[in-house]
Amino acid sequence: MIDTESGILSRLVLNSVQQDAVLYEGGPQLVFAGAGTGKTRVLTAKIAWLIDRGIPPANLFAATFTNKAAHEMRSRVERFIRRPTGGMWIGTFHSLCARLLRSECGRIGYESVFSIFDTADQTMLLRKLVQQLGIGDRTASPRQIIAHISRFKSQCVAADEALKKAVGFYEQELARIYTLYQQTLRRQQAMDFDDLLMNTVILLREHHDVLERYRQRFDYILVDEYQDTNTAQRHLLQLLAGHRQRIFAVGDDDQSIYGWRGAQVENILMFEKHFPATKVFKLEQNYRSTGAILDFANAAIVGNTGRAEKKLWTDVGKGGRVTVTRYRDDRHEAQAVGERIKKTCGGKVRRGDIAVLFRTNAQSRVFEEAFRKEHIPYVLVGGISFYERAEIRDCLSYLRLLINPCDNVSFERIYNVPPRGLGEKALETLSQKAAERGASLLETLCATDPQELGNRSKKGFSELKELFALMTGEAGKGASPYELLKEVLQLSGYMDLLADRHTEEASGRAENINELLNALVIWTGENPGGNLASFLEEVSLASDVDTWEQKEDAVNVMTLHCAKGLEFGQVFLVGLEEGLLPSRQNFDDEMKIEEERRLLYVGATRAKERLYCSYADRRYRFGELLPQSPSRFLRAIGPSTYDMDDQTGNFGAVSSPKPVLRVARREGVRFTRADIPVGGIRRKPIFIDDDFTQEVVEYRMGQYVRHKNYGRGRIVSISGFGSDMKVMVLFNDGTRRRLMAKFANFERD
């Protein structure tokens, strides 16, 4: 290790490669930073060194992928330079683009108060637009349409261009939806997450004076996790870097695991082509994991082709060997993991330093059940986040309308929340008036005599109009976000309604709203002078990891995607089976198989001291036990880097079902399945349409959902689980219906 002698670096300890990367001044830089090699230290040291050399913080543009990483980076820099970094542009790509657009979006026809739509907002809007176009569900679900539109935008393909390039009926229908979707967003003064990136690129490309102003402003551009960038982000960086090419990027192609949402590993592999005369540095000394864990991880990733050549090493010692355990079925796996955790935590290991990692959210259920049975506290990362809860979204929709009265999506959410006797017919009448006036729903309501909207809805619309008149007045007086929300809750009667219900569910919702009020107080204290628009923007751009806090006394349960960037003393990497890791959906695409291999690598390198891997011979799918086989990745790694532990003969709680041939239908896909006895397992081809995705499929008491035939409703009871789950829903028209969850096709509201 080298302790530098003078300047800001005298307060840092860097190894020779890290120091060379920080001190280099010759042009574009790319630092390949393997897992646990000090990536954040190098990036923050570079920022601190640039500031110490005289570059004002306001002239630095530092892009990350989570708000948590940005906050950590800023605080580290301030500790190094021993003064505030006020004015520095540091944050996620989306937050930095939002900041730029708030100042400049008038050049592309937006007002600075534009709303930011999340996935739920997009889904609600697209459902209406698809009906408006008369397309129905025959083309694609809202979720699929969102994915297609996101791909267009991540590649900076505008709607008119997509329409010109569309070939065939399917592409033409998607392009029509995309076009109408963009037109509607603009009318509502709203952007989705992908718009923040694409619109910034469009702004800088089409307005040279704006581009030159920001090129002159930013003396240096720094990028974290460069392997996760998409085409739009790369174009943004190239535009800002200009001819000076003062760009410093860190990343690791071996940790590129977000291809399914547009990230392109090619960006980091072709960095030297995009930014000529690049100097490349490789960080390979790992400070996190033991030698045994790194041997396993290196063997896991070596099968990928075209990757940058590197190999992690450490001087902290070999440590305990990686263990790969074979279990009888998924319940056995979950129970055994729980027992091992319970035994381990009887010593010096804290539960909060343990993580259970898996490929899909659907795998969490058996572990949650096992942990509850064993009374093991745990925290599930990536479930329904605080800001996705129905009552929180209601509150935020009220606040969003105070900032942007053109936001019809927010208006449609709260116009009858709490109930004002306003149904779909009342909304339809108001929508017709709005179309005639060429105005938004709220603007039309505020400018219309409620008598014109019908006698039955007169009272409800009068109350809503009066509420927003009062709230707009309060906002104009400069009331804080906390004061505004308290007024909304009081004037609307929202909290009174919850108090009158006297149920555990209503009490829980009230507690969540009180927690939101607490968050507003804390946020106001941490952001003096911050306004409601700033708070709403920060909430809109928050991710699951941003809101996760490691707890000392709770085991962490999460997907491999959520685990990236985190570290734990002990990691249980479960479900290493064909069809799970790698996912069956990616069997026919070698590029996607390589990303699956990187997922395994990321999971393994989260462990500092011990890594336990496991797979099961049989796993419950669609209510039946189906035979499984170990992941091809385990076979490729080979037993030289791990100890094999076969537990299939030590667990007798699960009886062997009789062999039976079944034929079933699921979502139009026919599959044949043979249940094989446990004794003398035979491997046969299994043809299954796998339904494991990145999205959480979860229902809970009190959750609001929307059915395409029955409309909006609230889940009041749940019975069964998996494919047999039934939900009782109280719909807005007063009817109660018991539905099979797997056939209901609910949209989260």
C-alpha cells in the first residue's frame, strides 16, 4: 500500500493502481474495478483530488445509479476535503437529467413543474390509451407495452421515428400506442423515467447553445457503474464530454446484470472506441472476500467470452471453502438454511450480516415461511415499497396536483378518494368538458360550475373544487410540504375516514401516512429551502435499495439484482438450478446466458467470509413437485473450488408422490409433466412455460387492484397460496367477488 505524501491524497491510503488512476491527467480514463476492489474509494478520491486541484464542486458532473450511492459518495468527498461540496452535480442519471430539464425544458415545450410518472402511473395511463385506440389486450399487456416503449427511449428512438420504421401489424400497433402515449404525456406536462434521459439528449442535440453552456460548465465528468449504462446515457456523456474528453468512468463488465432493462455491457467494452485515447486501469486486488470465495467467483465468470481479462485476488487469506449443498426439495432447502442461520447466530454472527439471495422474487415465499416458523427476524428487500402503498400514492397524488394541475393521472386517482359519490360516469362527464376546453381535468373542474356536471355529482365536485382552491391558496403562501399534506388530510377527511373504520387495516394505513408526515419533516430539515416539487422528484426517483436499511437483528432476503453493490459476512446463494439460474427464458440466447453467469458472479462476490450455495432435486411449480437439475454453471465451475454436501438422504419429512402423467393448460401454452418418484430419480425433458420474472407478484390485505371488467377494488381477504390463491375483492360499485388470483389479471392500482 502507498500512503501519498502531500495534498488531499495524504489523507487517503491507496494501492499503486488506485493511486495511478486518481493522479492521471492525460485524457479519458476507464477503470475496470472488480468486485470489492475499492471502486467507490477511487471514484471519491478522484473527485476530492480534482476539487483540491482547484476545480469548483459546481463544475463536476458525477453520475451514479442509486441515490444511496450518490449520498455516500458526497459524504465521503466532504470528509476527504473537509468542507461542503455545495453545488456539485452528483446523483443518479435520472436525477441529474431532471435537474437540467427543470432549468431548460422550456426549449422543448415543457414547463419546469412537469410530473415524473412511475410504472404505476404509466400502467394507468396506457390502459386508457389502449382502450381509446380500440386495441384492447390483443396486442400486448400494459407491462409489455411499457417495456417496448422503454426500449425505444433507451435507444433514443422518438415516437415518429418508431412509426416510420414499424414493419408489420404488431410493430405498427406498438408505434401507434407509443405516439399517443407521448402526446398525452406532453399534454399532462409529464415525463416517465426514460423521458428524463431521452429528452435531455434531444435538448442538447437540438439546441447547441444549451449544449455549449453545459460543456463549459462541467470541467470533468465522472461515472459510476459504467457497465450499467444504456444508449441514451452514453449519448448524454459523449455530448457533455465534447472535444475536451475529460471523463473518468469506473465499472466492471463482469457485473453487468441489467440487460433486461436496457443496460448494454458493450458500452464499457467499447469505451476506448467511443472515447479515443483512453487510458485503462484494472483494479484486481479484492478487499472484501476470502481467497476461497474469489476462487469460486473467478471460476464462475471465466466461461464468458469477450470480457475484459482480469482475475480477482486477495492477501487476506484463503478462509473457509465454499459449500454447495444438494437438498431434496425447496422446502427442505429453506428449512435447512433457516436452521443453519439459527445455529450460526447463536455465536458472534449478527443476523443483519447474513443474506439469502435468489434469482426471482417468487422464491422468497418458502424462506419467509421457514423463517417465520423458526422465529428468525428477516427483511424482504424489493417487495411493495413504502411509496408504492395505496394510501401513500393517494397522498402524493394530491400533492402532485398542487404542483402540476395538468396531471390527469393523479386526478383520476384521487377524485373520489376518500369517497365523494363520484363514479365513472361523473369522471366521464368531466372528461368530456375537459376535451371541449382543451384543458386538464383539474383545470376544467376549477373553471366549471359543478351544476353543469350533473345533479348527482354536484356535491362531490363542489367539495373537490373547494378543496383545491383552499390548497392552492396555501401553496401560494409558501406553506411547507409537511403543512400542505396536513391540510390535505384534514380538508379531504382522509384521516377521519380511516379513524372511523376501527380496523387493523385502517390503523396500519394511518400509521403509514403518519410516517410520510415524519418523512416530510425530516426531509425539510435536511433540505433547507427545499420545496414540494423537489421532495416529489426525490420520491419519484427513489429505488428499492435507496429505501432499504440494513438491520442488525434481521436476515436480509432479496434477489440477486437487488444485492448488487451490497456486501454481507455470510451469503446463502440458493436455487442454483437449470430454469432458475440460468433462467429458462434465456436458454436460447447465449448473450443472456452470459448475463445469467454474471448474476452468479455478483451473488458470490457479495460474501465476505462464508459462501453457501445450494440446489434442490425437486421444486414446487404450479402446485406440483417437479424434478430439477443442478445449474450448468456449477458443473462448469467444477468441484475443485467447493465442497459438496449431499443432504438428500437426511430429510424424510416430504413424502414421495406417486408417478403420474398430467396434461395442463396455462396461459395458452400446453405442457406435459411427469412426476417422478424420489427413489431412483430419472431425468426427462420438461416442457414448461416458465413465469418467473423480475416483477414482484404479491397481494396483501387492503391492496387496491383494478380488474378489466369490474374496475377498481380493494382486497379484503386472501386464502390459499401459489396457483390456488383466492382473493375477495370489494369493488367500487359495492359488489364483493371471490376470484382466482392467477386468472384475475389484476393491475396494481
